Amino acid sequence: MPRRSLLFLFVVALVCLPIQSAHSANYPGYPVQFIISFPPGGPGDTTIRIIHPALQKNFGGAIQLVNKPGAGGAIAYTYVKKAKPDGYTILSTMSAPLTVGTALRTLPFGLDDYEYIGAYAFGATGIVSKPDMRWKNLDGLLAYIKKNPGKLNYGTSGAPTAPYLTMAAILAMQGLKATPVHYKGSGPARNAALGGHVDFSAGGFGAMQALIRAGKLVGLAITDNARDPKFPKIPTLKEKGLGRASIGLWAGLWAPKGTPKAVLDKLSAALQKTAGDPAVVKKLNKAGFRVEFVDGAGAKKLARQDHETSKEIMKAVGIKKK
Amino acid sequence: MRRFAPPAALLAVSILMGWFAHRLGLGSINRPEPGFFPFWICVGLAATSIFLMTRDLRQSPEDEATSQAVFTLAGYRRVLSVMAGTALFGLLLEVSGFLAATFIFMAFCWLVIDRQSLLRGLLISAVASAAAFVLFVKLLNVHFPRGLLGF
Amino acid sequence: MGDLFANLYFGFSVSLAPHNLLACFMGVFVGTAIGVLPGLGPVATMSLLLPITIKMEPTAAIIIMAGVFYGAMYGGSTTSILLNLPGEASSVVTTLDGYQMARQGRAGPALAICAWGSFIAGTLGVLGITLMAPALAEMAVKIGPPELVALLCLSFLLVVQFSGGSRPRAAASALLGFLLSTIGLDPVESTPRYDFGTFTLMDGVGFAPLVIGLFGISEVLINLEKSEKMEVFKGRIKGLWPTRQDWRDSAPAIGRGSVVGFFMGILPGMGTIVPPFLSYSLERRISRRPEKFGTGVIEGVAGPEAANNSATAGSMIPLLTLGIAPSAAVAVLTAAFLTHGVQPGPLLITEHPAIFWGVVTSMYTGNALLLLLNLPLVGMWARLLTVPYRYLWPMILLFCGIGAYSVSNNPVDVLLMAAFGLLGYMMRKLNYPGAPLVLAFVLGRLFEEKVRQSLVISRGSYETFIAHPLALLAWIASAILLLYPFFMRGRSAPHFPGEEEE
């Protein structure tokens, strides 16, 4: 046994011998990997896949999309945090695990563990119900809950998600009571409202748009800063004086702490150019996102703001950090 | 004895997991909490394993001979080394990259477990890992961690 | 009716255009290929293809992606039959009788009946989409948590009742599977359970590492341990094509499997994994030779294979008509629509008739292409078994490892796969069946989620579980199933070999 095993170990050592990796002077020397914290088809996956071809062109190098889903995004965030800051591993995902997730749970990463490259797609939380309910808008719904405290059920996209926090905050601000039923994602939450299993649902607005357009669901409110031009009749929470319940849901790019500034700038510039491409904008709008480029510093500010809002809501609603 | 051990192991698992579940909080039957389901599954598993144990105690020893389980020491060593090799492959994937990990794994299988001659073993390992690289990375475009060599 | 023919004519005029036909062929070709490779499932492959298809015209791109999806179901049975290694999650059941057939030198007929069964079921499924998609989708949405709980119970009882073998051991195996399914965030409050402080277990155990380990790896271990020579297949290959008798046995099974699969496929969460189990137990139940199941009967291969193919067609319905993804693979298909700026949903059929009817009709063509593609391969696959096992097994392990890794690009999944390989090895040595574990694992998650959602909605009242007619029906059926053995006591109850007297 010994001789053969020693030979084998020698082979192992030979193959593992360290070899210098590419220099940053001619970045990108080989394909850059974008780590996505969602499974294929998830919300943060669709956005990056839509901009991928244009981004690749504007960036001037190959970009590989790699899904590392799991633990509500924590696996991908941790992976990128630990990755070499050479610009070849970039985190491409939605802000929620970083902003909302770190507020709800003790996680091995935080807001300051990354370089912010920029944000490009903004989603909203949508509150929907079936058209044949007793209310026709948000005010009607809230009044109905007031008359029937604790009677209604609402579907959410999950306990640790922004739509749940938003809905719980609205109810808490008005001193109302309704029971949350947590589903696994916005799609199932929306289906629960559609099938009449819950009275209304809060989830990602993007997932709801097709059914709202078809008249099978009614949009009661969205969380964004301004009304969606495709759905001018759906009011924002801000208009209703409930703006403090809004938590941003946006897609962006992050890099491991210590990534060279030149790399960040190159990616940021490519992202900005891509976000200005009308074809990209049109597709992202169709998928339910508003397109706006926010640079690294701005994105960091947004993240901090969302994080603080989440913490405030948790305090007001009485959710403890786990 | 041989038939007695597996239910005993299952019983141990169910007690351990059931205790963990209990700590998570059971809630009530009208409002189950996170620990509720795992706890009652563990109770069921414990009951089943106790049933299996007592049944085997009642059974005559001839039945034991008909039981298929014949563990041999040589067999065990092979099984465990295969498992170790597979685990090594998993651990190496993100350290040395796909191609190197595959080559090492294949060489391990053919040289250490199957005891092929050195040259032959290395040769088929090289061919197999090259083929896998072409199939998965080049043709199917699967993204693997890049090794130190850039692939 | 006239409308339907006009629509179909329009659809075929789109899908038979040369570039779309080529796209369809590419899709089903890649689908079959990845179906054969264990672990590398349609989800991973479709997401890898997305960047390539984005440059194409939307109809062609979606035809390709759909082709990969249903094409994978054809290839999935190949390694199940040849190596006892399920190529896709949905082919677990195929290993039970398919692998036994291969060991008797009947790999050819088993593979051929899979291709035919898949073709017939796939085509029937598409016919189902064409005729009744919108109505069915509306119905599927109406099925809420309490009804699903009842249906899950019924499915589970059906499978356990007729799975044969030692009941207590099957129960222990199922309970273990159920327990494994509770690892990870709990489905309602998202409290981590049994994660032992690691993130990898926070989402629970992956399905691919579990199945690949339990079936594929354990098979390699059993063979390796047996002897130095490792002759796995002693028998000669007896004929490549199904005999007249094989056809007589399989045809009704294919028909029943298609129906079961199609309707189960529409339900959320059932996906393509549960229908084959149901089909298998159904076939066993109504068979005149239930004692032969598990020893290589052809209807035990034909039924489940048909079921998983019609289930893929069924699961397309919620997507095409409501924009709802009932499974992970369909979620990628949704992404494919969105990357092309097309929103799947109720308006798809009016806003993009070319895409809707083009994709639906391409599935008829695709199924025919798959049959033409797979039948000639039967001989080649059957010959694979003549390769000496000592050259084969390291490659099998490698493919398993790659498959487990590529599902979520997580190396820990490879370690988990190895651990489940060891568990599967032990279980097989000790005569504990693996299939109940897998089924309980799949159903367990959904069951807990739906029970708890039901109770939250009903404020803890159990009446909710019988308040819905469909749920009540399922419960009555379950009760009959439970009491069935008592009714049959006096008569000649079916007696399964291997079932110990208790």
C-alpha cells in the first residue's frame, strides 16, 4: 500500500502546484463569473439574464452567470465575500438578503463587506386581491380590516422577505390586525390570492403584473417611489402616507472588499451604459422592473436606508432578530 | 445481532433528532411550531424501530442466516475508500479546479482502489478527465470553479 | 372546433418553419443527452442554454428550452435501466423493474418501451394541453392547502399500500425520508432546523445528492464490494425490441400512466417526481401478477415512464395560461419568456399567438423527433453493458459527482451525495427499501407546508381539511385504502413475496 499511495500523493501535489493567475493589467483576461444567489428563474436571476448580452458587450469581456442558490442568498453572499478581490468573482443579485436578511438574522456578512458597483433594476412590493372582493382599493381594504379585526388572511412571499415586512408595517401603523400566511416566494403567494385561499397577498410586483393586466387580480398598492407607467391606476404607498413601510427591492452588482478601483469603475461604466439601452429597458419593464442606474456610492446609501427601515419595522411589528 | 443493530441505530437517531426538535418548540396541534413535525416523525420512527427490534428478538436465529447482509472487512475497506475518494473530489473542486480534481479522482479510483498498473492507470485517468472536460465544460458549458491553471 | 383546427394549422405553420424545426431538434437532442447524464437535470441545462438562446428569435428560443425540458424525460430512464442510477429525479421508479430487466439481458426491450411509452404519453399530454389548457389551469389554482394535504395523504397511502416488501421496514425508511425533509428552514416561519450552524443545510438536503447517492453510488459500492472481477451482467443480451407479449403488458400501463401523470403534473409541487410512483403502485395493484413487480416486469417500466412524460406536459399548462411555474424547471422556462420580453400568462395566447401555438405544436413534432432519436440509440446503450465494469465504475462516480455539484454549484452537495451513498449501501445490505424514503422526502416538505398553512388560514380548526369537496373525496378514498386489507382478509388477499409473516 505505501508505495502506491505515495506515488498517488506525488501526482496530487504535482497537479495542485500553484501557478500564477492572470494579471489585472489586462483585465478581464478570462471570463468573469457573476454569482447569482437565486436558482435559475428566480427574481434576481431573470434581471441579470436580461441585461447579460448587452452588459457583456459594453464590458468588453466574457461574463459567465453562475447560480449558487441557498439559504436565502447567504451561500452566494458568503462565497463572494471570501472570494479573491481580483474582479473575476462578482455578486449579481437582489439587495434583499443584504439589507433585509442581515436585519432579520445574524449572518456572516454585512453591508460593509462588499464594494458596491451599482444598482440597475428596481422592483416593488405589490399588494393584490381578487377583483370580486368587498374592497376595490387599499383604503377599502384597510377599512374592511378595521371592521373585521383578525378575520382576514394575507399571503406573503415568505417570513424573511421584504413584502411581508411591508405589509406587517402597514397594518402596525394603522393599528390593524390580519393573519399572515407565508408561502415560498411571490408566485405561490399570488396564486393563493388568485385561488381565493387568502383574502389578499403581498409579494413581488413583477410576478403579479401578467394577472393584473388580464383582470384576474387587482393591484391595490405598490411600494415604489412613483406609479408604474404601465399601471397608472395603482397608487403608491407614499401617496397614501404609508411610505415608511416601503423597503427597496433592487438588483445590483457587488464585488469582494478590496477589489481594485479600476475594475469597479469598468464594471460600473458598463452597467450604466447597459441601463441606458432602450431594448434592455423595455425587456426589464416587461419583467416588472423599473430601470434606473445608481452608482456604487448611491447603491450603498440605498442599502443602508433599506437596512434601517427593516430594523425599524421589525421593532414596530415586534419581530425579533434570530 | 446483525438485524438488531439497524433498528437500534434508527432509535438513536430518532431520540437525538427528537430532542433537537423538542428544543425548537412544538406548539400545539392547532398551531404547530417548527419542532412539531420533526418531533412526531421521530416518535413514529422510534416506535417503528422498537417494533422491528422486538420482532427480531422473537424470531428464530435461522432467519439471520437468510439475511442478505454479509459485511466483510475487505469489502468495507473498498467501500470506505470509494467514499473517501468521492469526498476528496468534492473538496478539491473549488480548490484545484475541475480538471485537476477530476484527474486526481480518476487516478485515485484506478490506481489506489482498482490497482491498475501505474502507466495504464494514469493514461486512462488522463483520457477520462479530458473527455469529461470536453463534454461538460466545452460542450455543455457547465460552469466549474476555475483552478489555479485557469480551468 | 373549427377554431382549434385553424389554431393548430397556424401553430404548425410556425413550428414547422425550417429554423424552428431545427431549434426543436436541437432542444430535444440536448434534452436527451442531459437526461442520460445523472444529476445534470433540465434546470441546470436550461439555465446554461439561456445565454445562447437569447440571440435567437423568441419562438425558436422557447421551442429549444421546452425541448430540453421534455427531452430530458426521455433520456432519464436510460441510466436507471442500465446502471440503477436515475438520470433524472423522475426516473427513480424506473430503476425498480428496469434495472432488473437489464440484469436479465432485457435492457433493449426496457429502453425501447421507455421511448415508446414516453412518445405516446408525451403526445397525449400535448393533446391535453391543446384541448383543455385554460379550464384546467383555473381548476388547479382552486386547489388550496387543505385539498393538497388530502391529496398528498392519498398519494402516500397508495404508494405505501402497494409497494410490497416488509411493511415495518418500508415505514422506517419512509419516516427517515420524512425526517430528512424537515432539515432546513421550516416552511412557514423560516426557522432554521437541524442546520448545525452551517448554511449548506439551511435550505435542506438537495434532492439530487439524495437520489444519486441513495441509488447510483450505493449500486457502485455493492458491485465493487462483491468481487474483484466485478461481473455485474452475466446474462447475454436477449433481443433488442419488445415482444408482442411485452406490448400487450405495457400498452394499458402506458395509457393509465399518461392520464395519472398529466393531471398530477398540473398540481403545484407534485412536479414530475410523484406521478411515476403513483403509476407504479397503480399498475402493481391492478396487475394479475403483483408478486412479480420488482423482478423485471415491463409494465413496471412502461407506466411510470409514461407518467413522467405526460406530467411535463401537464406542468406546462399553468405556465402557458396563467404564468405560474409549478416546478423549478418551469421557472427557468418562465425566465426564458421574460428574457425575450414576453410575459407568460393569461394574455399570452392573444398577445403572442405565434409563440403559444408554435410552442404547443412544436411539442408534437418534438416528441416524434425524440422517438426517432431514441430508438436507434437503444442498441448502442444496451451494448454499454458489455464494457468491463472496472472501467465503467470510476466514470459513473465522476458523472454522479458532477451531477450533484452542478445542481447548485455547491461542493458540499458532493459530500452529501457520498454520505447518502453510504446510507443507501447500508440500507440495501439490510433490506430496507430506498424508494419510500425518496417519496416521503419529496412529499414531506409539501405536506408540512400545506398542513401548517391550512391551520394558519383556518385558525387551527381541523374542519378545514374536510370542508372542501375535493378534500373530502380524497379522505374517503384514503379511508377505503386503509380499511381495504381488512375487507380482503377473508378472500385470497394478494400476497407479496419478501413480505414477512407478522
